[in-house]
Amino acid sequence: MLAFSLWRHVQCAGLRFLDYFAGPGVVIEKQPIVVGSRRFPTYPYYLDDLVNGALPGFVPRVRMDRFEKVGGRVEVNPQLFETCVGIVEAVAKPGLCVLIFLPGLSEIEQLHEAFYGRTRKCPLDYHMLHSVVPHEQQKRALLPPPAGHCKVVLSTNIAESSITIPDVRYVLDFGIVRKMVFDEERAMQSLCNTWSSQATCRQRRGRCGRLQDGVIIYLFPRNHYDRLQPYASPEVLGVPLESIYLKSRVLLHHLGSPEKLLSQLIDSPPQQRIAAAAQNLKDLGALKGDQVASLGRIAVFMPTTIQLTKLVVLSWALGIPADGIVIAAALSTQDVFKMAAPANCRNLEDFPAHLAHNYITRCRFDAGQFSEPIMYRNLYKEYLTVPKTQARQYHQWLDESCVSVSRMSQFAALVVELAAKLGAAVPSAKAHPALKILTALKRSQQLPAEEVERLFTQDYDRLKFAIVGAFQPSFVQGEINTQNKNKGKINNCGFDPMKTCLLQSIKPAEMADVNNLWEFCSSLAPTKDVKLNDTGKMAFIECGDDRQVRVPPSDVVRQMPVVAQLLHQLMRQPCRFQVLTSQGIRHEASKIGSPNFLNGMKWHVNGMRTMGSPYWRSNMGYMCEMRGELKCHWGVCSSLLGREGPDQVRITGLTILPPPGSMSGTVMILAFLNGPFKVTFLGDPEGFHGVQVTAADQANARPMVLSFAPGWWSLREMSLLNDFRMAMDELLASPEQEAADFASNTFEDLMQAVEQQKRWGGTKDANTFLPDADYSIAREQQVEARLVVPSRGNLELYEVGQSHACARQHERRAEFACEQDGAQETFRASPSWLASLSSLGRSDLEGDLQILRTKFGLASATLERRAVNISGALPAVEAARKELVEGILQYYGTQVEWSAAELPAEPEEEPPTRAIPKRPLPEEPQPEMEAWGDAPEAGEVSWDQGQPGEQLPGLREALRRIDLEHLAATIEHWAIENGAVSVNEVGLVREQSRRQLSALFD
């Protein structure tokens, strides 16, 4: 039955592909190729079967009308969790395995919670399969359960194909998947629950019946299955198209435009989405008109997003390439920290301590910067100093740092790859000392702490500048709630209100005891004191000094101490309490209660009245600001992801900017602001005290009102800001060392001006403007800035009042230049990639230049290290110029890009320390093959001049100088076939053509 069902599924899908590729001259063979395997029968049951008594001993109580809706977002019916528990208890036997498919992590945790607190005949052994669960923990699900236990695996669709559990007897399928869809209304990706397709349901049925008869129970009615879509929608309809569009433009340009290629897909995305992707690429600086800009060409071959590629380039220009590369690698991999979850603990009593350790570790690596990217960078810094050749010590560090070993290895390997590819894509970056160190790193290498400190910057403002430049305009606003309804209770409790957490609805009842609560809070983080109110139902907890657990104080956000943050985490997750268990008090798993503290922050996505929420398990999941003078914070994030609600967004990769009153955060935003924004400066033009930024393409957009406090913003600072923006335009248009140096110089000038303005702080004339989240500028003196399009690039220049945007530009060597002398003309092309062209490529290019010279009757066509020159009569040069630029140079430029993309990955193991001898040539058992490259200056030996009658003049003399004259005949024949012109190129081509050489010398 299952085999026939799967065959029908494959047949229908196959016919769809056959029809797509059908055409004139195409022979279609519709006879199937069947590869059989022995399988056991599987039996499907539906929810209505169970309601009618199909499962002895259990009849579910669930409303069947909940399944009438098929399209759109889907909410999981809470009754199904109890139904699922009842089914498992009815079928559980020792040695049995039950696999349960759920949409996501939150549903896995809800079901895991539902299993607790129930007595059953057969104990259960739980496992979780999810992308955030470390690989080491997922492997345990493949093992047999402990003696006398039934194994229960709670999984997302990762167990459909990525992981196969062979001993599954029962499969329970909620029929819901959590997948990426593109929200047309919000123009962003959204992660939401949708109904599975029929094909997915059949795939999940195949997870049982491998070692014995299997049963799948679909937790929806039989008639609901008939209404499901036959197949899941293709991924291209749910992901951003920027990367696909860019790669189509660069790698498949000979097949047509990206618009044409994408429209020819079996399921093509809407044209408006394709157009929006092209516009986003232009805003990012990856496209210039219909041409791919330098940033776009670099991004195509980097294994990261375009934004992260931009971060790497900007960091290099600001002199901190190691920081940008490490952050880009971290944000390109899954969270390296292990997930704190009850299922990962031996006992539920261990979960609070496990959560506290994980949370405090994240805070320690954050170093008070309130930035997820910087947290990962600091983790990598410590990783470099750990001795990895000592397995016990290395794994001890991983456990103490709550880090997954497999993900840390992926993270470290990607750092090396990104460093190597940046050096290949931007040749002038290779010389940077930090890039050399990262490129040469081995996986087991340990660096001295002093060298690591020199490798990375301590200037966090400089690093946040690069982060803002890469991720704008994904700004978020943290609105501080100063109207807490419990403010009076906290202020009058007798503790320091800025360090006090109020805890209500305490559960279980035994925890509403001063001694029990004190012992529990002290086990989490430093706690100073605990008291109950007169009724004994409300507790006040005064937090201790977090420096005792190595969490430093911060000038970015004055956050509520760690113990209060942990109580907020435990409000979401039920647990048991060791303090009660050790006293012999039996209690069910429960959430600690409802914690409350002053000045909590809620996040809004800039330009939209949309609530944003960082990942609640991170150290920025819930934030406060204990400084009463501040009313809001600003941040930037690496990505925004839609959630279930239409007005909710998940914030990832969040970085909080320097706070209002420090000026730096405002300057960071203005330095990289790009897109349809309206910018209005506030106050006297002699010295503005603030600025409002409003998205011009959104109705009722929420404005950003920023402050220049403690200083003032004059036309002088505006000119320096324009200089910096012009330098960024120059850099992204042509990322060369000259442009990077100019960008770094303009950054230093701008930051020097900012530091001078900060000196106003504390004086009677200081700027004290600190607006709240809903500040209105109606009564302010306003000067709207004009945004002037620059000569190159996307960052527009600010013009205010009567001033004109006149930014400094550095003298750039022209990529193409012409010189005319009467009737003669010389054309010079200096593409940046020319210095990276291989010697074989240069040889081929020289040959093509000679063909070009003959074809158009040029006087000369020569190749220098960094330039190509053609000269001759004016009509001849003009005719040859187009073919040179659009044909020859474009071809060789693509070769260089492909070379950058195909850099070899680091070997899995360390290279051996002893030399491995090569197979000798048959005529002579001496020299080893490596002698070709090891001879003194052999790579520069060419055979341009030689004796008359030689097929390759000078070859024998060149070989004699490196003791290979006895192989002259063999090498001469091979060199003629492969076009080698020097001994070094013989070695290069030998490495690139191992098969030819092995056949040659065997």
C-alpha cells in the first residue's frame, strides 16, 4: 500500500518535470526506473478513526471543526497536545520508539511540558530534534532507549529526510510545518505555520516500517487530507531573491537577464518581487543601473549574504578586517551556543542552573556592548587562545562556554575561508597583517593572548560603524516604559528601586517563602536580599553585583541585574525547584511567577508601527534602562523575520548603538543612511541639537528623532560627514587600497570632530536634548536637508540651508584613459583584477592582444602588470576598444572571479610534517617532482631565447639550470600541448591537470 502511494507521488512529480523539459528534438522516456528495497507494511490512521474508537483504551476529545480552514496561517489546536500524550501512553511499551512531528521548537516544548506530571506504566525517554539542538545531542535519538523505557522523539521536519531513526514503530503527525513564506504586505520573509502537503504526509509515513510493521496517526480528519495541496510550494517562492538575481546576472548572463531566467522557472516568482530584488541590490550598492558593481561581484563568490559581504569590505577599509570577517562567519552559521532547554537536562530541577549558566556566559562574552555580533566575535577571540590539541582541556572550555563542538568547528572553518576569499576578491587586502594571520590559521592552532588582542580592535565605536554600514536601514527603536503600574510598590519597598524585581503569582505555593526564594535566587545569580509583602503573595528581590559572575557593567544600556533577567526567562519555561526537592517537598513543574521591574523596553521596527522582539533566550531578550534621563535606545539588526502576528517581527543579530547623549549613535545612523528618507535638522543652523529621519515611502511612518547631545552639529561637521559618505561611495564602487585609505582618513577626521563635540558634556552650555520615542518636532525650528546624488555611489550628500554639498574626493587612477596625439591615439585599461590574473592567464591575454593588434591593424598591443595598452591610428583604436573592454577583458575578469570562488577549503586534518616523496620519472629515479618548484628562482626561468632548430627555444638551457635536462624531450612535447612558457607554469599546470600528468609520467 505504501509502496503504491509513494510510486504515485513520484510519478506525478516526474511527469511535471518531463512536461517542462519537453520540446522539439527532446525524446522523453516515461518508463520508470524502480529500485526496490524490502520494507514492512505501514498502516495509516486519522483523527476521526481514533474518535470512533480505533485505538483501544483511548478516545481523544477534540473539536473537529478546527480543521475546516486550509489556507493561510495555522494555529496548533491546544487539545492536540493532550491527545498526543494520550496516544503515547496508550501505545508505549519498553523498547518501542514513537516519532512525533511538530511545527517548531515552541510546540516541541509545549508537548514536552504536557508529558510531565503524569503517572504511567512505562517510563519515557525523551529526545528533541531541531536545528538549534547541537548535533551531539541529536545523535542520542538514534540509540536504543534505556532498559524498560519507551523512546519518544519530538521532531520538526528535520526527521523527514535529514535524520533517519531506524527503530520507529509509531509516527504521530500534526500535519503542520513551519516554513518561510514571503509576506507581500510587509515585503519580508515570515516564518509561520502552514498545513503540510499531501506529499509531505506520505514522506512522513515512510519514517516507520523499516525494521518492523509501522503505524502513522495523522492528527487531523481523513477528509482534511483530501483538501491539502498535492505538493509543497517551491523554496524560490519563499526566500529573498537578491542572491539568486545577482548570481544570475554574473554567472548566467550569457543565458539572458535574471528577469527572463526567473520567469522561466516551473514555479516562477511574481515579477514585482523580481523588480523589488533588483531595487534592493541597487540600494545596497551591488548593482549600478543594469551593471553589476564591484561589491556585487565580490558578493557572488563569498559564502555569505550581500550585507555580510559589505560588512567584511567596510571592516577592511576601517582597518579592522578580522572583526568583520569573524562576525560575518558567525552570522552565516547557526547559533554556536547550546540551547538551554529542560529536555537537555537530566532532571527538571537542573534546568534553572543550566539556564543561568548559559545566560551568564552570553552576557560575559557580550562584554557590556549589547551586541550579538560582538558577542560572537569575543567568543572567537577566546577560542583562538584555547589549546585545541589537548582534547580534555578543549572540551572543558566548550562545556564551560556552553558551545557546540560541531558548530564551533564550522564557525572557525568559515572564518578562514572568508579571509582567503576576501584576499582573492580584493587583491590589495592581502597585505593586511590580520588577513594573513586568519588565512594561515589551522583548526588546531593556538595563538598567544597578546597576538589575539593585536588582531582585533578595542574600538567598539569603529566596529559598530561598520555594522551599521552593512545592515542599515534595519534600524529598531527601544521605547522605555516609564509608566509601570507597579512603580509605586517598587519605589516604596525599602530596596534600591533600580536593582529590585517584584515577583507576583509565585508558584508553587512553597516558593512564597523568604528562605526558599532567597536560596533559589542566589543559586541563579548574585542576590542581595529578599522580602515578602504583608500578604505574603508578593516578593521583592534586591539584585546583587553581577561582577561576581564576571558580567561587566555597561555604558551602552544600564540593564537590570542578571537575577531579574533570569526570573523573566523562567516566567516562560516551567521547571522544578531543587530547594523544594531537597526538602522532600513534592511539586509539579511550574513557572516561577510574574516578574516585574522598572523601565522595561519594547522594540519597534523603524518606519513601521510594528513590534519587534529579539530572541527571548538571548541576553537581549528582555531589556531595561535604569537611567531615568533616557527615554529610548536605537539599534540595528542583521535581519528582520516576520512572525505569526501581522504586527510582530523577530529581530536577529541585534546591536544596540551608543546611547542618546553620546552623539556617536546619531552620527553612525547619518553616516550610512540610504534610501527614501526625509531628513530634517532641528534648531539653530549654527549648531543643530537634533535631527528627525522619516521613511518617505511609508504612510504614517514612525520617525526617528535623534540627538546630537552633548554637543552641537554645525556645517563644519556636516562637511566632514559628507566627506565620509563620499569615501564610502568611492570604496564600494572600487574597493582598492587607495580608496580604503581615504575612507579610513575621513573616518578619523569625522570621529575627531565628534570627540571635540563631546567635550560640551557637563558644561552649562551643553546640549541636553534627549527626546522620547513619540517626540513631536512641531514646535522646533526645522531645516530640511536636500539629498544630493553623488558623482558615483548611492550615499547621497547632505545640503542644508545655503550650503552646498562639496565632499572631498581622493585622486583615483582612472580605469580607462585615452591620450590623443594628432591622428594617433593610445587607450589604456587598468582593471583592478589584472594584478590577480595567473601567469597562464596573462600568457593567454598576451596572445589575444596580438590577435587584436593584427585584426584592427594597431601599432601595438601590450600587457603590463596592472594595465593593457593599445595604440595606433584613431579609427583603429576606437574600433578595437569595444572588443577589448566588452569581450576580452570581461572574459578574463570573470576568470579571476571564478578563481576566487574556487579557493581550496582547509583540509580536514593538519598537513603532515614530514615530506611525502613523489613518484619519480621512469627515465631517472631521482629528482622528486617538487624539485621543479624548489629550484633556485626556477619559477622565473623562461625559454625565450635558445639554440636554432629548437621547437621551444631556450627550453633545454632552462631545464639544464635546474638539473632536468634529461627530461627535455618529454617536457617539450607536453609544454607545446599545454601552452606553458616557463618552468613555473609547467608546475602550475601540473597541479591543475593531475590526470594529464599522471598519464604522462606513468
